Amino acid sequence: MEAKYNLALLLIEGKGIEADQPRAVSLLESIAGKHPEAELALAKLHLEHSEDRARAEKALALFRKLAEEGRPEAQAALGMMYVLASGIEKDEQEGRFWVSQAARQGYAPAQRELADLYIGGIGVEKDPVEADRKSTRL
């Protein structure tokens, strides 16, 4: 299982082997649910192709599953999918909710993203003081 995961990463990055994303997707799908990082890697790979509605929906479903399990990286990614409308309908409040969940767990990228949401008034009322509070938790 670990070998399949590592090979998938090499195929995605094209390191030491010719890049082959369809093969990487196949490998990741074969170990999804069994390897702790396979679903996250698969979701990220689908997100890279969010212009394809089917791929965006797959990314959304995987990120939502992992986010609901409490995985902060997935929560942040799901939140930003909603904020940026990455292949899905924009929903700033839903996006802020998921980014906040990740930030509360101490996930630094989410803390920065949450501060940016407060600075820009995205999904929340514009609040530079709260933005500063969010960013100083890093």
C-alpha cells in the first residue's frame, strides 16, 4: 500500500519517472480508505482539474468526507473551494465555516486564510481587528 502511494506521488510529480496522472489517480483510488493520505492526495489532484465538473465534484466529495472526519487540511481546502468557487457554486459563508474549523485546530495555512477573509470581508463582516487576532495565533 505504501509503495502504491509513493509511486502515485512520483507519477503526479514526474520525479524519476514520466508523469502519468491517470495512472496516479488509479493507484490512489485503489488504496483510498486504506492509506491515510491517499484520499487527500486524490482530492488535491482532482481539484487541480476543477474546470472539469466531474473532477470538481470528486474533489468536493473527498474534501467534504475528510473535513467531516476532522482533517484540517481538507477543511481548509473545502472552505477555499467554496470561497473561490473552484468548480462549484460560490458560498462564502460555507467557505468561512470550514476554514474556521481548520484554523481552530491550529492549521497555520487556514489561520492565514481566515485572517484574509476577515480583512476582505469575505463570508464575514470586514474586521481588521479580528483579522489581526486570527493571524497572531500563528
